[in-house]
Amino acid sequence: MIVTTAELFDVAYGNFTVGAYNINNMEQALGLFEGHRQAHAPFIVQISRGARDYANPRMLEAIIRAAEEIYPDAIFAVHLDHGTEEVCYACIDSGFYSSVMIDASHEPFEENVATTRRVVERAHAAGISVEAELGMLGGVEEDIQVDEKHAMLTDPQEARAFVEQTGCDSLAVAIGTSHGAYKFSGRQGLHFDRLSAIQEQLPGFPLVMHGSSSVPQDEVRRINAAGGTLDPSARGVEADEFARAAPLGVTKVNIDTDGRLVWTRVHREYFRDHPEGFDFRKPGKIFIQAYADFIVDKSEKLLSAGRLETVREAVV
Ligand code: G3H
Ligand code: 13P
Ligand code: ZN
């Protein structure tokens, strides 16, 4: 059942975080839905502009609608990840999305406000909610490269003014994470003090954590043992940090890189061990299972495991 993102947030706020996973193909969709079935967890399926270019928006919609039929007990929202104004309007008009993200965080504050405000007006008229972003994460965000040094943590006072002026429904905040496999070095981690200060300014308001992959070291090691050349010092968000972020207002946690690592590990190992192989369904099947296992484990850490019935009672 596709629900609104707002409905999920109402149940989750302060209690647990909802995993938002990017999908690009059928195998990811099957693993995603199967994992959440096993975990009894609600979730958000998110689609980036890159995914729309790769798979065609119609194909992605058909995959998700088919998964919904195959998994009739699933409760999830469909979300546009890192949208431009133009793509937000296309998604709002499509009638398929529960929510859109307008990402104008690279623009000056006033322009970010103006762009977000326009999207909010169009989205709310169609009954769709809007995630906006303030502050800058490090790493690569779609086609924009943000140098670590220029990644700016979200200012709590600005966050409050931004929400008041735009009417957005949730806010992606920069609290130390970055996109991709290389987030932290040494003893860096999330800035919980900053997150707490943002929550003080925006009590009860849903916050979103992008760049939330954990980049498991064992996954990186296995990829490299099978021919990969990922930086072995790559690190992500620690498993216990999600549980600390939930009471501080984080309701949505974006995860893409970790799923890509599972895909890469499975396929590299398969073809290393089966150099004669060319039936892609064999590693494909292994990936679906491995991705489902990953989702079960992640749902425990996000505290969303076992919440499905609570959400069902709230939305039906
Ligand atoms: O934040 C970006 C997500 O990881 C999506 O990545 O734009 O390459 O599909 P993508
Ligand atoms: P990761 O690169 O940490 O998986 O972050 C994904 C993300 O923020 C998608 O919007
Ligand atoms: Zn992101």
C-alpha cells in the first residue's frame, strides 16, 4: 500500500527512523520489498533523477506497482530524491509520488527559499509533501561536487526561518554526513550537538539525514578481495547512530551507497568464482537475497523493524 510520507512521519517522529532507499532496477525492488516483509517494517522507495534517466520513469513506476502487487502487505511511500524544480513538477503532475525533494541547497538562502516555496505551493495543491534541504553535505550530490571543506552544517536559526518561510514538510539537514563511500576519516562522526540544536528550533518537525550509508568495512574488504580498488579506509555512519538520531527528530534516513556495495560484492565474487559464467540471473538471484538480508539488518538498526502494524493501524 502506498501511503503519504507525512503519514509515515506522524507515526515515526521521535520513535524510529524510516529507511529511504534508492532504486534503479527490478532486482533492487524485489530485495527491498522482500527485506521489509521479513522485517515487518515500513519504508520509503526513492527515485533519483539519475534513476529516472537510467531506467525511464514509466519503467520505475511499473516495477514499483508490480512489487506492490507481489507484496500486498507492504506499507511504503514513493519519493523523488534530489529533485530540480522541473523534475519536481513532473513528479507532482504524474500522480504517482507521495512526496518530492526540492534540492536548492547549493543556492543562496533567499533563492533556496523562493524555489522551495514555489514547489511547496504546487505540491500542496496536489496533496503531496515536500522535503527541502538547507546546509551542504560533502561528497558528490548528483552533478554537483561539494568539497569537504565547503560542506556547511545547517544553522539551527536559519533552519527555523527556512521552514517558516517555505512551508516545507521536512528538512534535510547537514550534520556531518556526505554522499558516497568516503564520509569520515579518523574519529569523525555525526554532529549530535548540532542536530539537537536544530530540533530545539523546530520541535516536532521531521528531519532527514542524507548520506546515511554505513559502508561496512567487511563489504569493502570483500569487494577488494574480488578485484575492486575501493579505499579500505572508507567509513560511513555507525550502526548505533540511527537510534541516537531518532529521538532528536530524524525520521527519514537516506541509504543508497550500501546497496550498491552489496551489488558490487555479489557480482564481483560471483564472476571471480565462476569465470566461465554468463547467465546474469545467477548473481542476480544471489543479489536479491543478499539485499533482502541487508534490509532486515538495517531495519533493526533504524528501529523501523516490527513497526508495520502500528503504521497500518494509523493509516487505515
Ligand atoms: O544522493 C544521491 C543518491 O545516492 C542517488 O544517486 O543520483 O547516482 O542515482 P544517483
Ligand atoms: P549514501 O551515499 O550515504 O547512501 O546517501 C544516499 C542519499 O543521501 C540519497 O539521497
Ligand atoms: Zn542525498
